[in-house]
Amino acid sequence: MLENTESLLPVAPDQKTLRAYCVGLDDESLDELGRLLSTLGVEVAGRMLMSKRSVHPGTYLGKGKLEELQRLMDAHLAHAAIIDVDLSPNQLRNLEKEVGKPVLDRQGVIIEIFSRHARTKESKTQVELAKLQYLLPRLMHFWTHFERQRGGGIGNKGMGEKQIEVDRRLVKTRMSVLRGRLADVAQEREIQRSSRKEVLKVAIVGYTNAGKSTLLNALTESRVLAEDKLFATLDASVRALDPDCHPPIVAIDTVGFINRLPHGLVASFRSTLEELHEADLLLHVVDASSPGAREQMDVTEKVLEELGVGEKPRIV
């Protein structure tokens, strides 16, 4: 059984810092991918731009780009390739076969960050479910990936088709257990929310690392974890704004958004994000110093619309 503790990232040889070569469609998105990888301690060895016109259905990269990527990875001593899109299971497998080195897509990178930053029982359950949803159709690819991390095969006979089928059943069973736990959590949250009906609720929303937790701490004199990292906050924190005011007002910190947030994570964190539905006001925090501030605002607004809270009153 593939363990949830295993990293989706490949392991660099001789315990060196993993060096990854990044491939994407535009510079801004590649800049953000670099920050995501930095959060994981991965060194960006270089980057390669490609056009949408050259996307190949089987390997994502066409023959010319594949050859270019191989040359660049060898020249820059890169251990792995990170593709700044969400690849299909077949594309992931075929691309790795062509490149001859480990390959991971954007979705896998974001899920790995969530996995490492989960602190509470709830967020760990949410992330594990999203991780298994990502792994299930990619088991064949990640079996060889995890075997390399372990430093050898499984037993004496390798993985085998039968073992893959066993793992598929085990993963589906585990996902069912996790969904049951999250359903229980959703009920508990509903009870907690019902006890706050007479309270005015302000939900702090925004792009990841925009400063939401820092603002919550400043407004409520709290000590919620606030770090200069992408996705440092995965749990909704509720703090009283001023215990003496009437009616009482609470501020709710929420998980940050990002461009192309994996659907599995949005689904898994639905009970947490339902705090937004109960909010009386959305406080949209924007990092004005970011060169991508306008795009980050648009991404946040789009996600809020998708979550069905686009009509909520808000202050930017």
C-alpha cells in the first residue's frame, strides 16, 4: 500500500538538494511555480517556455521540445522536470519515459505543499483524501517513483499488475473512510456555526501568502501561525475581533487561493470553505507589492464565484 507519508517529489541522488527544470507557457506562471518549489526546498535549475500550439496530446511536449528539455536538464544537472500544467496520467507516464528522469506536474506540487503544511487532524484528513484522489489514476507511474525512493523493489518480484489492483482497492477503501471522517467534521462545523448565529462574521479571503493570517493577528491580537510561505494556513481560524462590542464580531482566517487550485483540494476543503457561506462580510486581502496583484485578485474573485459566494458584501 502506498503510504500517505511518501512524498510526491522525487528524491535527489546522494541526498543532494533536488534540482528541477521547469517547463511552462508563460513567465509569470513559471515565477509562481518557482516560489511553490522554493516552499518545498527544491532548487530551480532552469526554465523553458513553450507555446500552446506545440502541445502534444501524448507527451505534452513535442519531439523538438523533448529533445531540447533533455539537453537543458543534462547541461544544468537537473534531477527532475516539473511541468507547469496539470498532466493526464498517460502524459505523465509517457513524458517521464521520454525524458528519462522523474516528472511531476503543477497539481502534484501543490498537493505536496498542502501535505507538508497540514497541522490539524482535519487538514491532514482533507489533504490525504486529495492526495489519494490524485494518486489513484496514476498508481502505475508512482509505483516506480516510490520504489526508487525506497531504494529497491517491493519484495523480490517487483510491483506486478496484481499488486497495482490490490493497491487500487486499498486506496478506494481508504478514500471512503476519509470521506466518512470529513462528513463527521462537517456536522461538527455546522453545530459550531449554529452557536455563532448572533455573531457578525468577517471572513478573510485572498491569494495564498497575501497576508491574511498577519492581518488576523493584528486585528485580534492573536498568534495564529503567519509565515512568508505559500499555503502556510490550511485551517480556518476563528478569533473575536473585540469581545466588548455588540453584537460580537469574529474574524475567520481561511485557506489561501492560487491560480489553477486542484479541484481535489477544493472538494476536500469544502467543509472548511463553507465558513464563507456563513460570513456576513468578506475581507479580500491583496498584496499590493506583488507584480501579479491584479491577476491574484481576479483568481480570488473567480474562486469565490465558483464557491457560490460571489454576491457576498466585501471590502478589499
